[in-house]
Amino acid sequence: MEKRTAGQFGPCGPGYLYDESRLQGRGDFIVFPENAAQAADAVCRAAEQGLPVTIQGARTGIAGGAVPRGGLVLSSERMNRPLGISAGTGDTPVLRVQAGMDFEILKNFLRRAIPPEDWDTESAAFFRERSRNLRFPPNPTETSATLGGAFGTNARGPNSPRWGGVGDHVRGLVWINPAGKTWEIRRGQYCFDETGCPLPGGGRLSCDTGIPAGGSRFLHPRPGLDLLDFFAGSEGFIGFAAELSLGLKALPAAVWGVVYFFRNDRSALDFAEFLRERWKNPGGEALSTLEYYDQPSLELLRTGASQSAALRQIPPIDPGAEAALQVELEGEDSDVLESLLMEQLELFLAGGGREEDTWAAASPAELEKFRLLRHAVPELINMELDRIRRNLPELYKTAGDFMVKPELAGTYREMYRRDLAEAGLRGFVFGHIAEGRLHVNILPENPEELRRSRALLDHWAASILKDGGLLAAENGIGRLRLDLLRRRLPPERLEQIRSILRALDPRGILGGFGPTEG
């Protein structure tokens, strides 16, 4: 692509027409703003010309949210700078960054403790003194994801049992609305009441805030909700973050990571239930990660080592393992963590596990190898999908990003595997079992299997709604889950969403959810 100045519209190259969902879109123009003012100007010009706008970060999403539908693509890849740091309140220093900064850059920036030359003296001194002991607690598995994109989906990584989602740690925003206006918002500044929420600049979003979520937190207002939390997970439909103020936390004094392998899947589910219950008790707050992998996921990791130099760094996975649980414990007292770890190990052995069926790590390098497992599973699934699409490019992965009550996670895990076997489909079940958020990825090999996999997702969605669960809990709705939400959300929730879109984006510049009239 030819070099252009920031803010100048140019033709959209093929590298910006898809994301990790493998969906292919179309775009007429692309722009690479370098700051919030240029981003706002680009949206304003697009709105004046009636061009739809698609916001892109690193295009790491797996639901197709960054895949353009024509019009203008606004890429944040040049908006990747740290802007300043302050002491914040209590033990939460606040780092202001541009939305195109990714998690890996952020982590390395804190570790190096070298402030940019244009920072003021006070910020630079504070950063040099404190940054090496600080982190941004959310830990999505895709470290090349941008902070703006992660806020847009309100991503929740493996350590969400302790730290929640990205939006929970954002203290302020510079927000670009669909008209290209810039809003500066602080946490606690604007909150919903029974009739809506005041907006920056003196406007107001009037809406019914008494409607239940109905299976999705997407654009779900409720009394007391902070406007920042309403924007978190809005996926670029009503605006986007150009800058974020991140609440940082001190690094834990100690971290232990353990991977348990089970010869019986039922034993893994029972063990996960014990850990979940233990986490709820006062002594269990040190559990930060509890990830589940089914047998097909383990087989993918085992065979995928030949394709991944990183996977070859970990010990070989026993072919006899039917399931695994990945656990991380963190805290300030290493003795407490060690006692919790011994408690887990004793239960594992009492249930028929063997000590050689565990991996343990306490060093940062070893922990990073274990964390690679969670990132490698969807990556290897996509590699399998690429193989299938070489012959049948119209096929795509069907994926459920469902959340149920944590006590129902084991029941749903068994249902997923049973239904996949009965339908003759190749599927993988993995994810955050402590919170009832299990991912189901299905790889259809032909159009008939694609039809069956879509029907299966619809069947599961009906059951999840009946049990009060969520249909899109972490990775967003993007393009792949739009039809599912349109079919399954209650009519009053669909109308609530559409009324919000009509109010905030009346020209449909950032739209894509569907018709907003009527």
C-alpha cells in the first residue's frame, strides 16, 4: 500500500478486509489517524459523505467485528503511544494510552520503565520509580490485540475469575461518537437512572432501563450503570475509544501455575467444581485462572507441536489424557499459595490422579509457556480451518461464546460433547469453566456440516436462554453471531437495542446490527 499522511483517505488494501474469523469483507477507503483529533475528523467526513465506517485494531477478533461492509475502514494501528501516567487514587495508578496500543507493547513498556521524551517531569519520574512493579490486570490470551479492541468487546482473559474484564479497569475515555464528536468521560461522571443517561455536551440518551438482559449484555442499560461500562462491549456500533485511562495494579508477590491432566473427563469437571467453590470462600481469593480443555483440544495441542516452535517448549501431552485444567494462584503470601497448591494436589491424587500427570511452574518464563496453551487452541483451530477452506472457501468456523451459571458449566460441557457426537461434527470445548464461560468451536468439512453446526448452535442458544445464560459473553457478536442474536433475543430487547442505535447513530454510520427503523 502506498504511503499516505495520517487522516488522508486512500484505497483499502486486501490485508484490511478480514480478521481472525476468516470472513472476507469489502472496503472502499482506509484511513490511518495518529491521534484522537484525526480519528474524529475522519468519522466526521465519512458521516458527511454518508460512508459507513468500520473500526479496526489489530484484526485479532474471531467474530468478524473488524470485517468491513464497504465504506471507510478506520485503522488504529498508528495510534499506539502511551500519553502519560498519574498516581490515581489508592493503589491504582492511571496510565493514559492510545487505543491502538496492544497488550504486549503495554507489558514491555511497563517492564522497561523508560518514559517517552515528551512526558512532563513529574509523570516521567513517577513512571521510572513505579512502572516495573505495575501491570494492567486483564490478561486476554491474544497479546497482539489492541486495548481499544479489547475494550470494544470487553474482553475477559483467563484471569477474569479474579480481575474481571477490560472495562472494569478503565478509569476514563476519549470517545468518538458516530457524528465525529469527541467526548472525554471519567468513571462516575455519567450514570444511568430509570429513564436513561446524561451524555457529554448536554445531551441525554432516553431509554427504558428496566428490561432484562435477555441473553446478551450488548447495549444493555440498567439503573446505576456507569456510561463507561455501557460503552465497554459496544463493539464500535455507537462509537469507539480513541484513548483509554487504565487503572494499573501492583504485580503479585508470588504466582503458581499448575496444569492437571485427567484420565477421566468427569473427574476434571468434579475437580473444577471443587476449585470454583473453594474460590468463593474467604481463603480462595488467590485463584486467578481456571481453564478447561477437552480431549479434542488436547489432541490438537499434542499434534500441533510439530507446527509450532513455541509448543515444542512444553512437555509432551500424554495421549491418554481426556481433559485438563490449567490453574493459576497469585497473592502476596507464598506460604498461603503453597498450602492452597498442596490442598489441590492432595485432592487430585485422592481422585485417582498421578503426580506425573501435573505440570507446575513458578517462574515467569515457565508460566508464559503454560499460558501459551490457551492461546494455541483457537490458533490451531484456525489453521485447521485454513486447510479446509483451501478446497471450500465458502466454509467458516461456527463458534459459541456462551456463558451459563458456573454450577451448570459441567452439565453444558457434557451436552456440547454429546450433541457434537450425535451430529457427527468435529468440535472443541475449552475455556473459563470457573465462570461458566466455555467456548465451543465447530469445524465443518462441507456445506451440510455447516448447516448442522449452525442448527446446533441455535439449539444450544435456546437452552442457554432458558437457563438465564448469555449468548455472547466474551468475544463480541461481530458478524458471525448477529443472526443468532436477532433470532433469539426477546423482541423487547431487540427493540431496546434498535432504539439506542437510532438515538446515538441515527444515520447508521457505525451500524450493522440490522434495520433500526420501526
